Amino acid sequence: MESAPITVGLDGSAESLAAALWAADEAERRGLGLRLLHAWVLLAGEPATGLPPDKDQNYWAKRIVRAAATAVYERHHDLSVTEDLVAEEPEAALLNAAVSSTMIVLGSRGLERLESFFLGDISLQVAGRAAQPVVLVRAPAGRARPLAGTDEGGVVVGASLHGRYDSVLGFAFETAAARGVPLRVVHGCPLPVQAYAPWGVDPEVAGEISKEASEKLSRAVQPWSERNPGVMTTSTVRLGSPARAVLGAAEDADLLVIGRRKHHPPVAPRLGNIAQACVHHARCPVAVVPHD
């Protein structure tokens, strides 16, 4: 059975081109095909043969996909690439594509500009609803990629100690193995009220909380480490804000992996506070992985 491809959503922006190149690199590492998808609800039928390009209503849509394909082929000559134009709203098209994809890769603008709140809405909606992992990639800002095997770079995964987190850890280990880089598993543990004294944090209480969390984290990670002996893994508990703990650990990472619950109350946001913070503020690509 042929493996599902990696699908990239394109909109013609620098961010979506960066997403296409990131996805192409990942597809080659994993031995997968790449699908370049552009969705436009006003997409017209195929024009008659011989019609001049300036008369083709789909000219700009085709140009977006072709430009991404050209950039991908310059780096990956033998990669299997499918160019796809879909007459749907982008969010619906991407959610449908996720069902038959290994992952969805989209451009992300973070919070560098005010309009990011609006322009990034589709990416956030897809990340919060897709059946498969969604990777959000920002346009490169000149940061050099650390060498594999060093203490910097690699993959960082924010680990929860509540609920079933196997899909998140599995994705993180699989990605680190495909890249040949270290994996850092980080758990941010907020301190309860009783940990605070008039002079600050009670070191004895903080130590007990840290020890208990470290033991739980080790038990959660151990089965995955045993299945992936080639992945150099470190596990760390950081006391304080979970979002700050994960973002701090991912400062020099190549990829940050975070989870989001598949099921949540109807009125609750589809991305939790930690996932929202990581998507908006992380400097590296962020993979949002659904879990039970």
C-alpha cells in the first residue's frame, strides 16, 4: 500500500513557498510523495486547447502552484510531486486533504505584524481541526540550521502528563529519526499555590514536584526510546509556565512538536493556550499533532 503524501497548502506568499520547501525536504527524508495544493472557490473549468494564458481564468492559480513546483524541483530532482488545483474554500480543501495525507504543511506569519491575526486564521483553523498533524512554517529569517548531533537544533516536543499522548511522542520520535537529530522532551510544570512562601518559592516543595513530574515523564518516554534506540533523547522538567518552558527549549530547535486534543467542549478554542503561544511565538516550524 502506497504511503500517504505530505500536502502543502499554497497561497502565493513567501510563507507558503517556505512551507513547500520544508515539506519537500521532509518528504524526501521519509520517502513520501509531495502534493502541492491551491484552493480557490472561483476556480473555472479547464480552458479550450490553445487559449492564450492571459485568457485563462485560472492563470494566477496555476502560476502559484507551478512556481512552488519549480522551486521544489531545483532542490529535489527525483521527488514525486503532484500539482493540484481545487475549487473549494481553502479551509475545507485542506481539511479534506488531511484525511489522505501524512501531514499538512502551511505557511505561518507568527505575530510579527498586526495583520497576522487575520492572515493566519486559516492556518490556525486547520491546525485546530485537521485529522493529521499540521506543520506551520514561517518564512526564513536567516537563522543557520545547527549541525545534527549537537546540543542545539534537533526536535523539541512539549510533553503533557495528562491523557493519551502517544501520537505526539510518536510523531516527534519519527521525525527526529528521519532527520538523524537529537530529541528533547520538555514538560513545563506550573507550581501550585502551596509551593510559594513569603520569601519566594519553597525549594523543598518545588523539589518534590519536580521529582514526581520527572518520574512520570521518564515512564512516558521510555517505551518510545526503546523503540527508537538510534534517537538521542533527553527529558527535562521545567517548573513554571508550560508555554514558556517549551518555547525556551525550542529557541534553537529545527522543529517544535506540540499536541492538541481531538475532542473539546463546543465553546472551547480548538487550540489550547500552550499551542496558541507556540504557534504565534516560536521561531522554528511548529507541528501541531492531534491526540486523544
